Amino acid sequence: MLASLLHDLHFRLRAFRAGRSRPVVTWVDAQYGPAVLVMLNSLYANNPNTQFDTLIFTPPGDRGVAQARFDFAALGVRFARNIVVREVDDARLRGLPLSGVLPYLSHATYGNLLLSGLVPAGSFLYLDSDMVVQEDIAPLLALPLGPALIAAVADWGDASEWGVRLGIENADTYVNNGVMVVNAAAWRRENILQRIFEWQQRLGERAAFLDQDLLNVATVGRKKLLDPKWNVMQHALLKQGRLHMVDATNFRGIFHFTGLPKPWTPHGPAQPRALYERYAWLSPLQM
């Protein structure tokens, strides 16, 4: 039965056509397995008439993700969605350093850098697993990229600080990589992934924010900025003293549970936790 399921998933991935709507893509390991189910619940519930396929990439041999395959299948049936799960093994990721700045991350955080070489489409919409999508994403699926390599939301803070920290003289706006429209065709054509690995060798531990630092460096001058509603970051609202203003019912956009604590932990802030729980209890998963 499992062999048949894997064969079916492989067939569906090969059948994916680049000419269709941009797929929605995410990368997840067992640590964020429940979170990605909540994210997908929110995405499908708020996009009933917007058509797209969903590609989920995971590290190999992850038992938690293997179990979640059945939950993904149930979710696909519930919302009549095409969900493809694929394991990806790349030894280069295991050799990359982790950061004391973000101690809750594993090597899987680098996985999103591989996606342009894995997704059979000219472009795609990438979503982190720790978010709630409470908006129609059709504008993101239709967004023209032109020469841009990515489109993303500016991260909170001093836009010039990161250039000083990483020694980048022509630093532009620093973006958060939780929500990105990615020009996959240009990434492949210009071998951006190799450029990222080269930058990692130069920067070493200075790249404290790991994949996000590397992505910002490799795409300098080739970024398109999205409206902030497409990636409302918990850490930014917390620093601004505005986290209490999040209204789970009326919030419109994509809420990103950046930083700590997470809403599924005992001490998560009440307002973001209420937004998360709207979809954690949504049928059929009822987590």
C-alpha cells in the first residue's frame, strides 16, 4: 500500500505542468509538521476558488513527516487539493553551520534554498510552515517578476545594518524569506544556488540568520518588495508593542509566527495563538 502511494505521488509530481498556475511550495521537517498542517488548513479555507497545486519537500527518513503523509492526504481530500510530498537529500545542507541567534532551527532551514532546482515550474510561491494565511493569494500567484529573482516583504529593522554586518557595500532592502515569489527559471539559468554556497564560504558565522542572510546577499539588486500584509511578522509587532492588536477574526493577510515563542507552545501570546487555533481545530485534523 505504501509503495503504491509513493508511486502515485511520483506520478503526480511528474504530471505537474509548468504552464499551470504557480504552485505553492513549502519545506518542512518533523519539528514543524503540525504547523504546516495548520498553515495549509488556513490556506485552503481562505482560497476556495483559487487554483494551485501544493508541493511539500521534506528531509529524508523523517518519521514524523512520514506519519504526516496520511494527514496531508486527508487534507487533500477534505479540500479537493492536489498535494505532492517529496523527500530531498542533499549532503551540502548538513555541512552548513547553525546559529546561536536562532537556536530553534535545524539544518532543514536551509532546505528552501534548494527549491528552485526541484520545482518543475518557472516560478512558485514559497510559504514557511509557521504561518496562517487569511487572505486570497491570487495576487501573489499572478505577480509579474520581470528581472527580479524574488519578491518578498521587507524585514523589520534598519535596512542598512545587514550590509555592514555582512560586508556588502551595495546592500539593498533586507527581506524576510518566509513568503517569497521565486523566479525559479532565473535561479536555474544563473546558478544562484552555487552563488549562495560560495557566499556561505566567504561569510561563515557572520551569516547569523542562516538561509535568510545568504538569500539576501545572493539576490542584491534583484528583489521586488511585496506589500507588508503578505508577511506580517510576529517579532516585528512584538518589538513595536503592537502584538496585542492582532484580531484573529478580522486579520487579513499572512501572519508569520517568527521568533519565539510559537503559538503551539504553552506560553505563546494570546492574540497570535487565537489566530493559530482557528485552523488547528479545523476539520478534518482537529489538532
